[in-house]
Amino acid sequence: MALYNREKVEQGIKDDNIFEVLNDQLAEGREHFESRVSTELAQSNIFDIAVVDVLIKRAGKIESTIW
């Protein structure tokens, strides 16, 4: 997601609306994730944690009002 949507990620971080900007991609990613893991893991918040770790925490160098 971060590789194929780099501009959207950067703009979403800058404007503090990354979840709205990537709504369709995140929904598709969640569906893909849930189809490949156990029910217990799919029902946990691990996907959300991974999204924050990969998309947001790694984008700390992008100027934003959220930091």
C-alpha cells in the first residue's frame, strides 16, 4: 500500500486524513488479510496496528500537524 500509493500516503499524513484518503485501499487490504489468517487473528486489531506502524510511524519525516 505504501509503495503503490506513496503520494496519497504523503498527502494523507500532511493533511491528517490518511484513513479517509486510503479508505478503499485499506478496505481491500483488510479483506485480503482476513482471508488468509485465523478468525482469532482477523478479529484482533493487528491489522490496524500494522497500518499505523507501516504507514504512519515510518512517515515521521513528512511535515505534518500531527507530530
